[in-house]
Amino acid sequence: MTSILEVKQLSVSFYTRDKEVEAVRNVSFSVREGETLGIVGESGSGKSVTARTIMRLLPSPPSMVKGGEVLFQGQNLADKSDLEMEHIRGRDIGMIFQDPMSSLNPTMRIGRQIEESLIKHRKLGKDEAQREAIEMLKLVGIPHPEARYLQYPHEFSGGMRQRVMIAIALACRPSLLIADEPTTSLDVTIQAQILHQMKEIQRKLGTSIILITHDLGVVAGMCDRVVVMKDGEVVETGTTEEIFSAPKHPYTVRLLNALPRLDEKKKPKLVSSVTRSADDRPLLEVRSLRQHFNLGKGQIIKAVNDVSFDIRAGETLGVVGESGCGKSTTGRTILRLNEATGGEVLYKGISLNRLNRREMKTMRRYMQMIFQDPYASLNPRMRVADIIGEALDLHRMTSSRGERQHRIEELLEMVGLSPSHAMRYPHEFSGGQRQRIGIARTLAVEPEFIVCDEPLSALDVSIQAQIVKLLEELQQRLGLTYLFIAHDLSMVKHISDRVAVMYKGKIVELAESEELYANPMHAYTKSLLAAIPVPDPAVESRKAFVPLIDSSIQDPYGLERSRFVEVTPGHWLAVNE
């Protein structure tokens, strides 16, 4: 097959005040007509820098192409002027960026943003461009395109905004589409819809695709060939089947081993070395919890609507569901970071809702939270020693400066960091290291119960595996109890004893981890499981696309009219009345 793009010995550096950073070194690969090439690797491997260099989007300075060629349809893009590249971008090469909200103009209507490239590159008149923009919205599966055409980006969900980005990138029918982590921030069901849409468009238009991702499950279902990058270099190239069945480089093997799979048996859980009370009463009891938000003008959002469950001491209860289902709000309401609209939360038989502010402050020592974004939850102006020490000071956990310093060093070692890291600032750490700092801060006050609110979503798969292993080791050593909130069902299966599935503020199914995955009973649970990409090309090629929940459909499962029935011990099901 003819190559539409050839990258030959590409090297890119960034110059700082102190040194030269080699971001990409001697990278070579090609993209054939009509094929999908996956570029995989962890953050910092050079994937996005390579893509932006192809598009000539990196500012110079501080960046500089030190060597190599980028040949598109036989022409070296490095020799093109800025004006020539303006005509190539959008018309011949389209690009989908990672964060659609920051890539779309918040002050312009969606239709106008699609029309821009149609008017510039295809020279269409305003009426014709409008008709074409509406057709593009239909093509990417956006319902009611005529109405959506007039809306602004903030009126769209994350998945719908990403569809708009695809519509803009494909409006001029480019020969090559570069998709830079197009589904990283999306729920698994929305991800499945976006990837299915890209496949359908490729089939109809014959577009070549470069898919940049760190999710090998996505690669297995989408790509014909794979390029594996590490530290700015290509370490392995091959067909998707070759990479998955017989990886040659140790780094590729490590990436494949780090990704949890639904079809793998859950490992037996170690018994905690910390003994708990023989009392059969659950550590945490949530009874008919409600959290409603009044938006005014009669609009009420029922974020958490009559949620009930128990968590036993030493247990991990996973809570899964799409964004907006009420997972994080449930966790925050349990800890009284949000005051509940109704219901009750009992901790060791004590009603948290009835505690005054002073009593709740004392209780917080035993109930802590690990937040989703490890960078946003750490004060950028404080050193690590002060971030961890602040919790010790607030709850008077140490009696002297020396004891405080010793405890901080002990906590850093506990989460796999060096005591020498104590005097650094958060920006000097990687994402995985920052999450470890957040965990050390959480452990500082010796809690018994921890709400883990999407602690893995911002991390690469290999770093996710490290954090999960750390959490499991800490649970075994310290006898911790977790409420583990996530939308990655594969990871939840392996860390959780039981799993609760949430949809529109309600728990629609709750069961033992293995039982829920082996025998899902609710249609929504089946939909979530069917959408998860499996890191195995043979399995992914046999998977049929399952129609998923459309955001335009109001309450497709009738959960507003549901009652809950315990169909087997510990296994609850929402049944329509």
C-alpha cells in the first residue's frame, strides 16, 4: 500500500534557560492509505510532540527540529512556509486534540466553528457551509443537529464536544486524521461511541488515522499497526497482532502486563494484618442518602437520590458509573464535604449528620479522602513536608518538631518516595508521584476509612498499576477500608470486594465483584461492560458495537420509577414499577 505520510529520523529539542531537552530522538514510521496507526507510550514519551511537529504547531523557540523529515504525499512539510501550512492544516491533515473544551472557542456557536474551515478551504458560501456543517453534525452522531448547530460548547457534554472536534477535523475530508488522546477524559461508554464513530467515518471516507493513546485496549480495537514510544524514541513497531501476541521490547511487555483485563480472574485478597472488632455491624452504613442541588427557577438536580449501602471493616466497595451519575457527590456527602439533603450516614453506629462542627472535625481524623487530580489538590506554594505536616498539626498528631519530621519521612517511605523529597514543591514531581504525596497526606492522621475519588483517572496505565498495588499493600498493612470511586471497570474489578453501579443518582446493581462481572443483571451494567476495550485484537475484532445510552434520551431505563429488590444475598436490582 502507498504511504501517505513518512516520518524519517525526526529529532525535536526544547531549549530552557539551563539546558536542552531532547523530546524526540530519531523517530521513524509511516502511515499507509486507509490504515490506522497507533502510537502508544506513557506521558512524556514524545507522542504528542511528534504529532504537533507533523502539524508544525510547536512554537520555535523554545522548540527546534534538530533533524529528520516529515513527508506528506511526497512533500517535506519542513520546507513549507507558514502560509502553505495554513492551507494544509484542516484541508489535507485534520487533528483532534485531547481536551475539546480548551480547543473550542467558548464565545462562538458550534456551527460557526465548523463553518470556518469549510469557508476557508472549500470556499463554500455561507448557506452551503451551514448545510454542510449540519451534515457533519449528523455524520458524527449528534442528535438534533439543526438545534445543536446554534449552541455553544458549554451546552454540550464531554463526549458531544469531542464529536464536534471530529466534525471540525473531518469537515474538509482530509486524507490524514491525527487523533491525540481523543478519549482520555471520557467515560468508557462515550469512548466506545467516539471510537465507533471514527471507524465508521474512516470506512466511508477512506481517511488514514494516527491514533495517539496510552490505552492498549483502544489500540487493540482500532489500529492496524502500532508504534511504541519511550523517552522520545521508538522502541518497537509492528502489526497490532504482533505487538500483542509477541512483544519484543521489555517496555512493551510492561505496558501490556500493567493493563487489567475483565477476562482475567481476580487475585485472592490478602487478609489484613490488623485485627478488627468481632462486632458484625458494618463500619459505614449509608441509609437513603440524598443530595439535591437547587439551581433556581424550579430546577432541582437530584445528584444522589435514595442511595443505601454498607461497607464492612477492611473491605473495598467499588462505585462505578459515567460522569454525572453521582459517584463523587456520594463520596463527598458521606464525608460531609457537602451537607446531605436527606438520609443518614452512620460510622461505627454514630450518625455523622447529627455531629456539630467540632465533633465532625474530630471524626475527620478517621475518615479521609484521596482526590482525583493530584496536582489540583496539592497547594503549589507549599513544600511536601508542609503539605503532609499540615494534617499532623491540625489534629495534633505530633508533640515536637523532631517527631513531626520523623513522621513525615516515615509517611513518604510508606508510599514509596524518598525522605529527600520532603523539601520539594508539587510541580517538581510526576503525576504518579503527586498522587503518592496525596496518599501520604491522607495517611498522616491514621484514618480507618478512605474515600478514593477517581485516584487513577489522571495517570498512565503502568502508574495506575503501581498506585493500585500501593493501596492494596496499605490496606493489608494498616487494615484500611476503601470506598473506591472510578469509571474504569477493569481496575475496579481487581481492587474491589463488591461493586455498586450508579446511574442518575441511584444504585442500580450491587454485587460481589466476580459475580457482577460474570453475571451482570441490569441493562446499564451490561452496557458499561460491553463498552470496555479489551487489550486483545482477537477479542476486539469479534466485539459488535453495542448501542449505548444516548444523552438525548430522558431516563431510558425508567429509574425514576424504580424500586430495589435483593435478588440474591448482597445483589440488588432496580426494577421498574
